[in-house]
Amino acid sequence: MARTTNRDDQRDEVMRKIFAKPGFAADVARALDVTHQNVSSWNRVPAHHVISVGKLLRMKPEKIRPDIFGSKRK
């Protein structure tokens, strides 16, 4: 029998935070003018949405995507 993976296991900390609060993923989707299904498909916040999601979560971009906005950026 194949092992099924929990979708939450694949998501980064920020996405788990978004889905931890009921209805917040739908709020994020509305704020970004995308579908809830679109947000549900993310394992991490896409680069082009980091600033907007940061405002919603009151988080700095480097906390959301340190690979792009971190201090060791190339």
C-alpha cells in the first residue's frame, strides 16, 4: 500500500501559519485576487506575492522567503 503524505508536511512554516487559522487562506486569496485553490496549491509563498502576504501576516519578506529576500542573497 502506498504511503500518502500529509499536505501540511510539504508546506513551509509560513504556509502552515496561513492554514492554521480557519478562513485565513480564503482571506489571503481574496487579498491577492487569486482563487483559494491557488493558495491551497502552494508549498511556500510565490516570490511575486511575498510583499502582499507579508503585509497580511505582519511579517518581513526575509522571514517569508529568506532564499529570495534574506541577507545572504546573491
